[in-house]
Amino acid sequence: MPDEQRVANNSQTYVADADTFEFETLEQKNGQATVIRFRLEDPKYHAGDVLVVLSGSDIHFHGMIGQLADGWAIASDHRGSLLAATVQ
């Protein structure tokens, strides 16, 4: 079964450091990335898990991983993203 169709029964949280987190902006609002694509090759994470990008204790992105396939994940945070809408 493809990864994007396999949803975990219990959500896990994938935490990334804002200073080193690399992503592509797929959608943005007011200069903030709301939908991103990033590398995620760890097989313990699945669609339905949560991505949190932190800078110290500040949350820059908090959203659900909606797709995961071929080592790439797509996550969205339409309400509180502080990630600049750039390709890094």
C-alpha cells in the first residue's frame, strides 16, 4: 500500500528546527508558507502525523502531513505559519 494511503492509528509528531529545516513552498498567504513539501524518509512517519517546526520554543509551523511518498512529505498550516514563503 502506498504511504500516502496508509494512515497511522495514533498520530506521531515530527519535530524540525527552523534554522536547519529545508522545504519548498507550495502555497502561501501574506508571505508565509501555508503548504510545504519537504524530505521525510523515516519509515516510522505516515500521512496523518503532525509536523512541528520550532525556533527555540516558538512554533513556526504546525500542521498535518497530508501526503507522504517517495521520501517527500506535504504538510499544511493554514492558520499560524511563520515560515517565510521561499524555496530553501
